[in-house]
Amino acid sequence: MTMHAILGSVVVGVGATMVSDLWNLLLKRVLGIPSLNLCYLGRWLLHMPAGTFKHASIAAAAPKAHECVVGWVAHYTIGMVFALALVMVTSGEWLARPRLLPALLVGVVTLVFPFFVMQPALGLGVASSRTPNPTLARLKSFMTHFSFGLGLYLCALAVSRLLP
């Protein structure tokens, strides 16, 4: 893996995460559908060193100092890691010549993490089964990850024109 591929992956991951954040902002402003509060992601992560990995309700868990900063940094770091994984699996070929399908597949496959790890750990149940409207929550998660995949592709197109 070359330094160009690593840097390109970081840029693509940040850009794709921004695309998904813009999608969620649009949902909130236009349809009134809120997104996951990334402070709760930080709270979850900050409870882990004490051995607490699962919560009945992350909203009811004790707040932690700097949880919002930790949540946002983790959110963007995760996006970069997913982008780097795509580039590694394709040996950097995809970054040089992006294709839509692999990017969308990464976006959709990454639903495994919120559905089966994060949402249950935050007290929302497997695939948001304990939320007031599980179908809406699942659709929102799907569209968020789909927009991330689309963002991977669009940002990789830009990067492929900038990198040698």
C-alpha cells in the first residue's frame, strides 16, 4: 500500500462520511427525522474502559467528559477505516479507477456494524428492534450507509483525478 493510497483513502473516507452527514442533515431539516446523536457514540466508547460495553439505554448512561468530541472523531475515523478497507481489498486499483458498485456494496455491508453491534449495545435492540418505529430506523440506517457508499464513489472520483 503506497502513501498515496493511504492518503487517498483518508480523504475519501472523510468525504464519504461528510456526504452521509449531509444526507442526515437533510433528513432532519426537511423531514424532521433526527440522526444518531454522535455524543452517544462517544459516551458508549468512553464507558468501555470501565468494562461497560452494553447499555439498557445509552441516553440514561452517565455522561462522560468530552463524549461529543470522542463521538465525532470516532465517526470520522470509522469512515476512514471503511474507505481504507475498500482500497486494501482492491489493492488500490479501485482508488485509481473508482467504480460505483464496490462503493455501494461497502456502504450496505457496513450496516452489519450498527445493526448487530452498535444499536444493541446502545439499548436500541438488534437492527433497532426496540425503537418506536423499527422499520423507519432500519430504512434510515440503510439510506445513511447507502449515502456513505455513494460518497465513497464520488470522493474517489475526485481523488483519482488529483493523485498520480
